[in-house]
Amino acid sequence: MTTVVLADDEALLRKALASLLPLEGEITVLAEGEDGESAVAATLRHRPDVLVIDLEMPGVDGLGAVAAIRRELPDQVILMLTRHARPGVLRRALKLGVQGFVSKSAEPAHIASVITTLRDGRRWVDPDVSALAVVDDNPLTDREVDVLRATGEGYSAADIATRLHLAEGTVRNYLSNAMQKTQARTRHEAARYAREHDWL
């Protein structure tokens, strides 16, 4: 028997999966979460074999929830459901160690079989999802992404330097490079452009 926590803000889909997954395989749904915070709480409390979590949720999103869970349960097996498989998001999820990706439009029987695959220590990425994941159009380096993300949160160059343990001049160089790559006039424009292209 495989134990699962289900987290999705779409109540209809979550309830349908909670009802259908046990019919498709030896799966027990231990708990449900309607947002990222409840997903983290339920996973830490129940410690399921597999967490099935939606990527896009209000408040703490799927990636934020996964990052929080990883800090407490580094070996937690995670299946991410996604409707909009954007390359940047998928790359971040892979870096966080998410083992599986399935489209939200998949049949319950398919989701159940992927849950079993992940429980057995293997990985699974739906073909339509993986095709998008390999499209790497992000010209920014990891450090340029870091400084733009902090810029988008309203921090000054001096604040960013302190937060990232860098010299202020180094931060300004990263920001300048990012502005050139995004053809932006200001660092805030660069951050907005990068966010719109899902590079942050």
C-alpha cells in the first residue's frame, strides 16, 4: 500500500483524485492540502510515501512548499502536477529534487502508476512536460538570477550585497550584465523582464 498526501488548490480536482486514486491502485490518501502551507504541514505530520502537489497554488506555491519540505524531509518523494510547464519553473523543481512531473490533464490511472513508479525509487517526467523543460532560453547566470530576484523584492544594491555575501561592486557588475542581456534601462526593468520570461 502506498501512502499519499494530495495538495491542490482546485478543490474539485483534489477531491476527484482523492476518490479515484485508491480505485486505480493500492493507494491510501492520508491527507489533503488546499495551499502550500497546508501541504507542508500535512507532509511533515503524515510523512507519506509520495507527496502529490500542484505547482501553482496561492500563497506559498508548489516550489516554495517543496523547498520547505526538503529542509525537514530531504528524502521525501514528490510528484508535481502542472498545467503550465514553463522551462524555468521545471528547472527549479528539478534542482529541488522533485522526482516526477505529470500534466494535470492526465488520467487518474496514469497518475496512480507514476506514484507507484516514484515510490519504487524511479523518476518520471511526462513527455509533454520534459519537452518544455529542455528548452533553455535563459541567458542569465545563477548569480545574475540571484541579484535580479533580490532586486524584484525591493532590495538596494548594498542590501543585496549583504544578503548574498558579495561586494557591492560585484553586485553592480551582475546587475549591469543582466541589464545588457535583457536590454533593460534599469535593474527593475531587467527583473521584470526576467520574471515575465520565467527566468527567476
